[in-house]
Amino acid sequence: METEKNDRYPEGHFLNLWMAIGMVLFSGLGIPLSVVTKNYGLIGIGPAIGVAFGLSVGQAVENRYKKENRLRPLTEAEKRRKKAAVIAWLAIFMLGLLIFLFLYLSRS
């Protein structure tokens, strides 16, 4: 099935898609690297490289689609959904931080 040339995607679609693909592809890189070097701080290097890779590829694809006029602005519903997702992730992060601090301080 071939996609039509008239398909229009929301802004940021390919950026998010390639960032997720990059994280999946490179996440397994940090574990063997940290085991080989015996530096377990390198476990997080895989997702970091994946994000950088995904952002660069995603931005290139976004620019190409923008030149072809195949990107559309976000609708109001998409903007609200994006804002709600950011607030939810911030709330989860803050909850995790509070739990960590509580557990860390209760051990002292």
C-alpha cells in the first residue's frame, strides 16, 4: 500500500517518531559498554545517543516534509493533549523525586 503525496502530518510527528526509534535502537548499547569498561555509569549513554540520533534524523525528515508542504500546524485538540501529557510526565517525575528523597532521608 503506497501513501498518497497529499498526506499531511502534524508538526513534530517525525521528530517524535525518530526520537523513539533512536532510543529503542541505541538503548542496548549502554549495557555491554558499561560491562566491558566496568563503569556502570555508562548504562545511560545508549538512550542519550539514541535521542541525539533521533533528533537529527527526525529534524531532517521534518525539514524535507516542510519543503514539500506536507506538514500541518497542530490542532487545538492536539495542543491540549500535548500540554496534558507534559503536565502528567512532570507530575510523575516530581512524585518519583519526592519518593526518592523520602526514602533517602529516612535512611539517614
